[in-house]
Amino acid sequence: MSKKPIGVVYSTNPDYQYQYDDEPQAETLPPARQRLRVSLDRHHRGGKTVTLITGFVGTDDDLQALGKTLKNRCGVGGSAKDGEIIIQGDHLERVRQLLAADGYTVR
């Protein structure tokens, strides 16, 4: 990921300090302190049902890792981005059991 300067593209001042657009990522909470919500969703998905996991607090890499683990254990596809994990199909109970077994608090 590259840093992008904010506002100024080039300066002839040799002492100019660029400001960078750094978004601090939240530190990943341990599974016992995570409060995840698992639900079914059909909105804007062409009538297809997906299992939606929201409420994850942590880095994008940890979100991707959890999403990959859930997709592998359920044997389906999906994605993990924008703080939520999407699992294709109706796997509500299976995902709840898997998350609870890993120590997450599931609602």
C-alpha cells in the first residue's frame, strides 16, 4: 500500500513536509472480546441468499484470514471487505457453531 500526499503534489521548498493520508487500522481484539452478528441477507444480491457476518474489529488482514477460514470450513465462496464477511448461501447455524467454537461471541 503506497502513501499518497494530501493536497500538494510538488513543492520547490526543500524544507516542505508532506502530509500523508494514513488511516490508522484498529488493533484486532481477541476472539472473546469480539461481538459478531450473523444474519441472512438477500438485498441487492439478485435474490440469492448470503450469510452476513458483521461487527469484526481489527485489521483487514485478520478479517481476510477469518473470512477464508469460514469459507473453507463451509465449502463455499464469499468475500471479506469493508468490515464484513459474506458467505454464499444459507449457512447461518454452521457459521454460528464455527465462530462459537473459535471463541467468538455470536449474536
